Amino acid sequence: MSIADISAGSGTSHDTAGPKEGAESRSGAEVDDAAEPGSGAEVDDAAEPGYGAEVDDTAEPGYGVQVHDAAAPGPGPGAESEVPVRLELTGEERAAVGELAEQLTRVAPGLVDAHAWVAEARRLSCRLPLRLLERIRQYRSDPGPDGMLCLAGLPVEDGPLPETPAVPDSVERDATVPSAVAMLIGQQLGEVIAYRDEKYGALVQNVVPVPSLAASQSNGGSVPLEFHIENAFHPHRPHYVGLLCLRSDHEGTAGTQICSVRRVLGLIDEADRKILEAPRFVTEAPPSFRSAERTEAHPVLVGNPEDPDIRVDFNATVALDEEAAGALVRLRETMTDASESVVLRPGELVFVDNRLVLHGRTNFVPRYDGRDRWLHRIFVHLDNRLTRAHRAGNGPVLV
């Protein structure tokens, strides 16, 4: 199923054709050299924070996005209006993004995690094509019922791609065109961040099959990956997760599974909702973290009962009592039944709102021949100020 098949309002299909899920992007429309907000002390290997959303509270409905006839995002679960979940770049927009990405690859020292490079990525991101900037801003204001944004037709190849990595903890340190695309778009959504204990704090991480991890519940596995939000155990979880496809799996069947809590809230029994809103669950760190911490007791549904966030990893979250365990099982069944599976194609970048959307992956068969499925992954925070005490040197890596 493609992104175009997923309805943002009623279960009907979009009219749009085209690539399926998430694409890479590069920069375009000229803007002035506005200074990056929130810069602090100079550090060697980290970028100054952008201090979250820097736009006013004006709602921008629609922005002329050509994916379908949607109006502004609805108010949350059960919203009748459809929200565009897909934007396919024109040839001119793709070229503009590619030009910006190429320019960014030439910025010294050519390393994604370097302070100066990230600062330049933030600056150049302001020059992305206007239609792309508008759609990102709209998504940030309200991610809609599906909590997802797909950007398609982005440039990911400048000549042949290298072989797909096949080692644990694979990251993208070099400033390549695909990594530049991911960073340019991520820096407009918020601030790209990482965690010191996960993949050594790299800002752009590779999601690739690894032979030694094939049967694991991790981004290096190839068995079905359980529904989860990213880093459910962590007190400062990403607000958004971005997946940029460089290469699909050989059969083109590996699906990124998604389900928004907004889609299923009305299907959850009232008694179960009360249980899920109580601190009757704990979550362990995932295998990708070099720590084995477990959370204090926490609820699964958090915040406004009419439009809650969700905090669960069905592989790592356990209930503290039998009644809560039953509610957790029923929630998993409900979200699995309501989920969609989307196959990512090269040049597609998908963002999921990590506060609302559980994601997972279907199984696939890697060949470990250098041509396996290859995604770049980034994490985005809206407001770096909230985590200042946890980021050494005011950089992007949480410790």
C-alpha cells in the first residue's frame, strides 16, 4: 500500500498517485541569510539549538498543497476534514532541493555531526522550496488524524549509491547528498537531535538489516518489528521520527506499519481507557541503547483524554497488574487491526509524530549483498530549551 492509499479523514483513498512513502529532500527557494535563533556557546561537535518553533501561532490552512482537496487540519480524533499526508515535489522543486544538498555537502568539515556543518544546514534549510516549507509548517501545527507526513520525489542519488551497510550501530557521519537532504528538512520541522547512548550520538542513523541482528526487535532486524513509539522509555522522547528511503528491499515488500492513537481512540473501551490513563506500566530501554534502564510507572495514554498522546512499546512495555495487562493486550489488538503498511520507495521521506503514532515493520528477506533496504533515520525535537540541562555544550546530543 502506498501513502496515497491512506485516508487522512474517513478511510477513503486519496486521488494521488506516485511514490509510496517518505522521500529525501534538498533545498530550493531563495531566502535571506537570516541568523539561526537560539545560538549559544560555541562547541566543537554540536550545533547551536534552534529553540523550537520560531513562527507565530497563525494557522496556515492548506497552503495550496496539490495532494488532494483537504482543508486545514482538523482538531484531532474524529475530525471530518482530510489533512494532506503527501506532497510530491515537482521537477523544479526537486532540482532546487538537490542544489541545496550539494551545496551543503561541500561545507567544511564535511561531517554531519560537526557544529559548523549543522549550523549551515539550519541556515540553508530556510531556502527550501516555498511549497515544501509551507507543508512542513502546517504539519508541525497539526499532524492530522494520521500523524504522518510523506514527502516524495526528493533527490537521494548523485551517481550510484554505495553498498548498503550491514554492520551494527551503522550511522552516516559523512555529509552525503541523502544525509544533507534529511538534515535540511529535519531542521525546518524543529531541531535534529540524537542520544549519546544510541548509535554513539550520530544525528543521521542508518536503518539496515544486519546479519547478527536478523531475529532481534531492533532497527537491524528483518523479522516483524513490534509497534512502538521511538524511545518510549526515555523522558525526552523525539517529537518526530523521520525515515528517508535510499534503497528498497529486493522484493519491494518491506512495509513500515503505522497507526495513530487518534484513529483508534473511539474504539477503545471506556474502562480500558481509564486503566491506560493510569501509571500502571513500565518500559525498558530498547536493544539499540547502551543502557538497560527501566522507567518508573507511567500511563500509556497521556494528556488530554479527548486527544491524548501515547507512550508504549509493545515489546518493552509491561503492565504492573493483571487488569492493566488485559487492557494493554486489547490496545495492541485494536491498533494492529487499524494499522496501515506502507512500502517506502527511494526518494521518499516519511515523518511520524512520535507522540501520536506507533510504527513497526513487516518482515522481509535481506540478501546481505550490498543492495538491501537502506533508510536514513533522524529524530526531531520542537523545543531544545526544554532539554538544555541534558545536552552537553548546548549541542544536539542528549546525555
